Amino acid sequence: MSLTKEDLEAIELLLDRKLEEKLEAKLTEKLAPIEECLENLEQRMEQVEERLTNLEQRMEQVEERLANLEQRMEQLETRVEKIDQRLTNLEQHAINVDNRLANLERHMETVERRLTKLEIQTEHIDERLTSLESHIGTTIEPLLQEVSNTYTSTYDRYRTGAENIQQAITDVDLIKHTVEKHSKRFQEMSNACRI
């Protein structure tokens, strides 16, 4: 029995279908673990993205806290500068006292009388310094803070006023331009009426 061309084509078609089915089954079988692995990777990627989002939020919080710490450091530096100035003043005062003591040592005969007075004066100076330091801490520093706040609010008002003046200048320029246009139109209408 001999096979015709159509028989051969039918056989070829059947063989192609069978081959495709087997290839597809093998491909599906081989791709199943890969697809499962991809699903696991996608889940892990979602977890990583969620963790990254959480880390970003935490970093924003850390940056905010860092900004607050920097601001506090600036305030502390300002306070340290004030303390340095006070120490400088106290050192100068101490130098002045040392000079006076050197002069007193040269005049030994009058030292005993003056020494009692100086000891009393020194005690009063210490009390006054303590009182003065207390006064500076309780009265002067809050007043300086209040002055600073007042200047800040005044600056804000001046800045707002400057912006308002700039807007007024812009408005005046616009009105000027409009008046010029209208004047030209009235002039043209007046000239047209004369004709």
C-alpha cells in the first residue's frame, strides 16, 4: 500500500500536533518551578519594597530629629558664647583685683587697715556677682529673648509691607497702561467725531 501526498500531509500534521502537545507538557512541567520561583521573588520584592518604605519613613523621622538637634546645638552654642563673655569679664575683674593686691603688698604699713576693708568689699563683690548672675539669668536673658522675638515679628511685618508696596506699584503700572490705552481711544473717538 502506498501513501498519497494527502496521507503524508495528514501524518505530518498528526505528528506535529503530538510533538507540540509533548513539548508543551514538558515546557509546562519545566516552567512550573520557575513560575513558582518568580512568584516567591515577587512576594519577596513586595516585602523589600515595604521595608524600604518603612526605612524611608524612619529616615525622615531621623532627619527631623537631627534638624531639631542642630537647632538645639545652635542655641547651646549661643549660650556658651554668652558664658564665655561672662567668664572674660570675670577674668578681667580678677586681673583688676590682682593689680590692686599687688599695689597693696607694696604698701605693707597700710595693708592691715585696708585688708579688712578689702575682705568686706570682696565679700560684697561676690554677693553682688552672685546677685548679678542671678539677675542676668532670671531677668536679662528673658528680656533678650523677648527683644529677639519682637525684632523677628517686626521684620516679618516690614517684609509683608514691602511685598504689598511691590504689588501696589504693579497695580499702578497696570492702571497707567489702561489709562493710556483709554486716552488714545478717546482721542481717536474725538478725532472721528470731528470729521
